[in-house]
Amino acid sequence: MTSQGDFDSSPAPNKSNASVQNDTLSSSSYHIKVFTRRDLLSQPFLPDLRTVINASYRGHDIDPIGKVGDRVQHDNQVADEIGTNGFTAVAFDLNEIVGTASVKDWVSDADGLVWKPDGYFATKSIDEACSMQNIGSNTIDTISDPASCDGDFEIFMVAVKPGDKYRKKGIAERLVKACEQELQKRFTPNLAQLAETSYFRIMIKVVREINGEYWLKKGFQIKGECCCPAFTWDLEKPFILWAMKKHLFIDRAAQ
């Protein structure tokens, strides 16, 4: 498993790419840069980015889900996952990576996930939930309103470097805000012309036992749930995965 390492000597981001976006955080020593897939692949800090993400995920080792493995297996994986339409926001403290969040197109049934209605596993043990998931996967007993899990974009791989200096300092919230602002900047004109709706549908997949309550407080609503067996995403024990949604309203003034 990758060690956390020392990031004070990390190289600065490659500034030669004009498409790299900047978003300086007010009232903070942190600053955020947004990278396209192509820009990200040219950066020298990819090993450090991988290490911060894995350290952040391992920092969630809690009894209900057991040990947490590496979220990122190789240096180019983040760029591979965001695809051509996605992007990655990276928070820096000087040249040190302290957090990240990424955006990609939302695919409801990615990884073969079968969503159940919110509350489907209420009052059930994790073993009962997984049994119910397996029985219902090949029946009509899936989510009652499939459109409730429809979305436009997924915010994923939100990670903050472990330690009191970084945790609970609002870095994750600012990274998500930077992603929302980038979505407004990139996609508002096109979507506003094609869609009657006045908002984007932002989705996030959340392990209920780790940080479900956090995302509820940030305005996301549960739209579906799924019981994932042990060793899904390299988690030691079975867990409940939530599909959560939030509407990001289009800024018409930006058009």
C-alpha cells in the first residue's frame, strides 16, 4: 500500500498549459487549480495526488466497514476516470497537495450497480441487506422511480490529506464549490440552450457508514441505495452505498 509520504518537496504544478484554471481561496493559504484530463496527465505531481487520495481513504478505517484499501492503483488513474468531459480540482498549500475532488459524466448503472429505493434496507442488518440485494437484482424489485437516479455529472474522489492541519477546515467543501463553479463555466451555455430545466443534476456515490451524514448536511438527498459485498472498492466488509443528488441551478447571468 502506498505510504502517505512527505509532500513539502513536491514539484509545483506545470504552468505551461493555458487551459489550467485557477481559483484562489479567499481568507485561506490554500489555492485550488482545476485540470482537464490532458492537463492533468502532463503534471509532475500525479504520484503525490495518488498518495493523498489513498491516505485520505485509509483515514476512514472504521469498524462497520473494516480496513480500507487503496482507492487509486496507478498514477494515471484519476485522469483515466474523469474521461474527456471531466476535470479534477486540486487544493495546494504552497506546493503541497492537501486535497482534491473530480467530476465526470454520471452513469447510473456504472460498475453494474442496481439501485434500490431510499429506505429499502432500513432496519436490516448488513447481511440481510446483501441477501435482499442479491434476490432483487434479477427482479422488478428495483428502484420504484428509475429517473430518480438520473443525473448529469458525478462529483467523486473527494479527498483531504489526513491530519488536524487539514481536516475539518472546509477544504472538501471548497473543492466541491470549485467543481460546481467550473461546471457553471464550462457547461451552462450548452445545457441552457438544449434543456428546459434551469439546473444541473449533480450526483455523488457515498458509503453510508463513512460520510453519508456529511453529504446530507451539504444539501444532497438520497435517491437510491445499494448493498455492496465485501471487498467492493477494496473495502474489507459489506456496506450500503447511497446515490445522492443535488440540483445546481444555472447562473443565467454567466451566459
